[in-house]
Amino acid sequence: MNNKKTKIYLVVLGLIANNYSNNLFAQTLPSIQLDRPDQTECPFITPKKYIQIENGFTIENRTNNQKSYIYPTTLWKYGVNEKFELRLITEFVSERNLGKVETGISPIVLGFKTSLFEEKGILPKTSFIGHITTSKIGSKKFQTENIAPSFRFTMQHTITEKISLAYNLGAEWNGETPEQAYIYTLTTGVSLTNKIGCYAEVYGFINDYNRPDHRFDGGLTYLINDDFIADISSGFGIKTSELKNYVSLGISYRFKTKK
């Protein structure tokens, strides 16, 4: 009889401990991590069963007197598990050139991010991102002849408690020509307070059919709460870049789909 009571007691304790550990994990979920406003994608995965929505509103001036309004570009992410997320990118664009205005939806982008390595010593936290830009799922004026793949490895080092160093290496195709453009990014992020962060970044594109396109940008983020964050950023092209300058505002948030 005593053995039976002991077993029941242990089972009840196990259930209580399991429930407590689940609640503790939920309470210690890290604050929202973004792939914006910089051009460096982060290696962090959206938490399991969470949907994360990252919105950006951008005005971009180019050296050929063309101006673009993007309102918004939205990255939709869903955490499948601790190491894998699904991704969808939608953009509503207005292109203005010599008085001519073209407005519509850019081809939809489908993709994923998967975690490869955790940070250990000098080895960075590393993930891989793969995207396919559809050729025909979008407004006709922005469609391309072929689908356009892209990929990048995203890496991040923790320098101090408040400073991080992140960088990406990858390649992308434009859906019109067979040649690829190589991508690089390098950014330093600094936590100014528990809610305010800033960054400075260089990034660019290198290919065989155009001059290298190097750019610089920087910005601020403001953490409203652990699931809700706002950002502002601006950048400009360096010397031979097609970009003259841009400014962008963003708002991002996440929510859990079910328990």
C-alpha cells in the first residue's frame, strides 16, 4: 500500500515539475529577433508555432533618376521547430521614372531558414537561408522570364553582452540572366539600452556583368515589448552603386498560433 502511494506521489510530482518547466520556458522566451532593418539576415529561428511578421516602408532613390516606393515589403515567418522556419516575402511597389509610374505586386518569394551551428568560442552562430522568387506570381509588369533562386549563410558573433558582429555570404539570380550576383554583408549591432539598439553596416553585390555595387547603412530599433518592435534606417550607395539613398520605417511583431 505504501509503495502504491509513493508511486502516485511521484507521478503527481512529475506532472507538476513538467508543467512548471513548460511555464518557465514560455516566460524565458527571448525577445523578438529580426531580419530587418539591416541587410544582414540574422541566424535566429522564429520560435516553434509562432508567426512573425516584419513590415518595412521604404523610399529609394537611384542614380538613374528612378524612385521606388515600397509600402510595404513584408516578411512572413513561421517556426516549424527549434531549427527550421518557413518564409514568405510580399512587396507592393511603385516605380517612378521620367514621369512614368508603374505600380503593383512584386513576384512572391518562398523560402526557409535552417539553423546549422550554435556559437562556440570563435565559431559563430550559423544558419542557412534559401529563397525562390516566383516568376509569374505577381503583377505582370514585374514578372520575370524565369524563377530566381538565392541563398546565403548568415553568421553572428557575440562580442560583449551589448555588442554583436554579424555577416552574410551568398548569391542571387535575377530571373532574366543566367549570371549570379554574389552577396556580402557586415554589420555591428549595439544595445544602447534594454529597449534601444543601433547598427552600422556595409553590404554589396559583385557580379561579372556590372561594376561592384557597395553600400552603407545604419539605423535604430525600439523594443516596445518582447513580441513587438519598431525600426528606422537609412543608407546610401558608395561610388559606383546603383543606389543613391534610401530611408525606411518598420514595424514587426510575432504571436503564437496555438498552445
